[in-house]
Amino acid sequence: MPAPRLIEVQILSEPGVVPVLATNLLSNHYNKTRNAYYLALDAAQHDVRNFVTYALRGFVDELREQRKYTPEQVTELTTSLAKKYPQCGERTPARDMNELVKMNLVERVARRHYTVRRNAIEAFIPPVAR
């Protein structure tokens, strides 16, 4: 990982900047748009705003793709979950999502589709000392 990426990850992973789960979104974007990534890095040699614009657009695009989940998709959100859910019954993901709805952490947006209530989750992130 080049030094700028390390700085980027450090900034994004600071408490209160973005939810910790979102810190991998830029890596996903860069991998999906590898040629554009290298072009943006090259352009940043002359004006860093080129890269910042590219990164912000990619971050927003990745956030938009994170909106709705089915119970089956939830089992694949992390490697740890992907390993644990096969050991449970097939109804477990739906039951877990229903429990998260009761806790107001997610909301049902369509039949068997849920979205994260980011404001509720972000309320648990401690404020950053100034």
C-alpha cells in the first residue's frame, strides 16, 4: 500500500470521521477502477485535487451501493460472518435482521430488503476530542 493510502486509511479510521466499516470502501473502488486510480495518482503529481475528486466520487459511489441488504447478503458482509452463518439454520439471518429492526439499527425498506440506520449506529461512536 503506497504511503498516501496509509494516510488515507488512518484518516478514515479515526473515530468520528466515518463508520469503521466504511474504511474499506475506497479500496474496493480503487480495485474496481484500477486504470482510473493510476491516472488519478499520476495527475495528483501536478494537482492533488484531481486525486481527491476521484477518491470522493468513488467513496460516494461505494456508499450508494451499500444501501440495501437481504438476509442472505448480510451473511457475506465480513469474512467472520461468512464463516459463522453456515453453521446456523437458514432462517437465522432473517431472524437476526428482524432483531436489528427491533433495535432500530436497520429498517425494512421492501420485502426481505433492509437498509442500515446510519444515524442510530453513528450515535455510538465516541466524539473526537478537539
